[in-house]
Amino acid sequence: MPRASHLPHLVAVGDAEERDDDALMAAARAGDRAAFDALVRRHQRRVIGFAHKFFDHPALACDVAQDAFVDLLRAVPTYRADGHFRAFLFRLTLNRCRMAARSRRYEDGVGHALPVGETAAADREQERAVQAAMMKLTEKQREILLLRFWGGLSHDEASEALGVPVGTVKSRLFGALEAVRALWSRR
Amino acid sequence: MTGGCPSDHDLARRFEGELVADQAAALDEHARSCLHCQAVLGELKALTAAIAAAPPLPEVDLVAAVRQRAALPPRRRSVARLSWSGAAAAGALAAALALAVAVRGGRSDRVAAPQARGAPTSPDAWVRLRAYRALPDGRTVELTPGGHLGRGDGVLIAYDNLDPAPWPFVMVVGADRAGRAFWYYPALSRDGDDGRSVPARAGAAVELPDEVRHTLAPGPLRLFALFSRAPLSVREVERALAAAAPTARRLPIADGAQHSIEVMVDAD
């Protein structure tokens, strides 16, 4: 939103904050702005990367990530510090991805899987091929693969993030692995 | 595949460590001598490694953007309309920068963007137009595709310029279905005015400073953000608008990156 202060350019970000996520959320609840900023800087690449892999669209990814962190900021007063911060943050991210996918706001970007570039470097070619296969999966399949392998969530954490039983996570995960492998093998 | 191979589902379960010990041992024993199962397990390993690999994204610090987006109620920066002379000044600045680029580079032709390793092939994927409707009460509302705009409303512009080699110039123009152009950056208010792209900065949600107001015709208005390596001229873009279909989402301009959104201008 245009305002008096301009947003920063691309900057190298460091994270000297050593407190864990729950401690930072508690500090943010107590009014420590720097604690929340440290949380954003700690997790922004993971969240942007999730949305980027979900949409295959970096500008959309930044948009969605901003919304997810705004949701996190608004959740500060009510967040329960129970050691499940990552699952909580990915749940917010996932909700924003789903909303974006259904919103006309993103009509020009969603669902347009980008082709594998002929000029892609060899060491990235496989990642692009896998991403292209991912974009052909259903949203649910893509979500579970990203939570598990990009987010590094355990089955239990993925269950929390998705709000479904662990058994559902597993069956969805195994099905998604089979599906993406089949698509990738046909490349 | 041999008749005794485990199913792909069981191989996926084994990969995830979800088979009980006896089943896992039996599958491992089989896989040791089965090229098919070895290949499937190898593919699962490669696939998940690719999913876990970091995508080629620039370093972006979202803190300020998040704080800004969370601020309620939103306030606009100014209600100043960029005057014709302001537009001319912006055009002159862009031209001067272009000249500087040409002198420093020793040539005046357009510079090709280096392709990031493994980057998406479409440069459009790295840019985004954000437009905001300035309401009379001082609030601003983001214009989403299909969103509504009053005929005389002011418009504020921001953009994402996240290409690994950020675009140095940007233009923003609106076009109605009759093919009329409404210039936002550079802001031009008279037919026949000329101007050039304005300098662009790298980053997410980069704001352009001024509110621009045109008297728009009711109906669909498509706003285009045009990013380029060298300044585009207003006349060049208006020729492209004339050549494009009325519903085109992209203008026929070589090189560069574009993003557009269509909004609806309400009748009074």
C-alpha cells in the first residue's frame, strides 16, 4: 500500500536472533517488534519458496508470503506457544496459497506452469522438470509434497498444518509420490 | 518389472519409512536384486531432493512490506496529481538515465537480461503490477482484477520487480476497450504528449510516488506495467496498443516483462 516510507530494496538478510520461534512469538506478544521481524527474516525464504513452488511464479509467491506473515502478525495475540510454530506458519501459508488460487486477484498467474527452459543449466534442469510435474498434480497432492519435502514437516506436523488426520496425510503423501513420479518418468 | 515386485505404493511407503520391520526387510531383500525397484527408489530420492532444493529467488526482505500491509486503516501518501510538466520532467529524467546507460555501456541498444540458472523462462513471472484506488476519504483500496474504479478516482501504483537482473525501466498505462490510452507512468494528460519509461527499482511492492487521476470512460480498463532494459517511448507503446486486440493481456512489445490487470470503471 503506498505510504510515506518506501520499501527496502533487495538486501542481504542475516539472523542473529537465537531465541526459538515460540520465544519470539511470546516476545512479539509483549510488544517486541524486533522479535516479530526476526521471525519474518528467519522464515521468509521458506515461506516464499513454498508459495513459489506451489504457483511456479515468484512474484505471486512474494505476494502470498506477505499475506501469510500479515496473518501471523495478527495471530500474535492469540498464538499458543506449544512448540508447533512451523506447522502453524505453514498452515497460514497454505491457507493463503489456497485463497490466492481461488481469487481473481491472481487470475493472470495461477495455473500457468512455466515450461522447462531449454537454456536451463544442467544442475537445475532436473528441478525444473520436477517442478513442471508438480504443477500437473492436484493442489492437495502438491500441498502434501511441499509440506513434507520443502517444509520438512513430519507426518504429525503436516497433519496439523492441513487439519486432517495423520492417516490421511500418509495416504495422500504416498499417492502424491506415485503420481509425481509417474508424471516425471514420462518426461 | 517382475511379478514379485512390491507395488509403487509400498515402495513409496518404504521410502517414507512407513513399512513395519518385517515388510521393510522383505522389500529391501527384493530390491537388492531388482533393477526396477532400485530405479523407483532412486527416482523417489531424486524427486524429493528436487522438491527440497531452493528455487532461484532473489534475497527479499519482507519485513517492511508486511508491516505496511498490516497497517490499518491504509493511508495514501499524497493526492498530488502529476502535472504535465512533472511528466515531462520524469520523461527527461528517464531519457537522461538512458543516455547515461548508453554512454557507460558504449552502445544504445537494449541489453539482454542474464538468465538466472534454472529460472523460469518467462520474464513475466518476476514482475507484478499493483494498483490502488484512492478513495475520497483518504483510504486506498487495492484494485484486484475485476475490481471497480470510479471515473474520476485517483490511482496509485506499486510493482514487484524481482527478476534476478532487475528491470531498470517501467511504464504503466491503462487502455479501454475503445483503444484509448491513459498514462500513469509517465503521467500524461494530453493527447499527443510524449514521454518515456520511468526508472524502476528492484524489490517487492515498490511504490511509485504520486496519485494519478484521469477522466476515464465507463467499462473495462486494462492496466499494463511494462518493464524494459531501455526506456520505451509513449508513442511506441501506443502503437503496440493499437496493434493489440482490445482484450489482450499482453502488448506486442519485443523484450521486456509485462503484467496487466483489468478493472471495471463505473459510470457516474
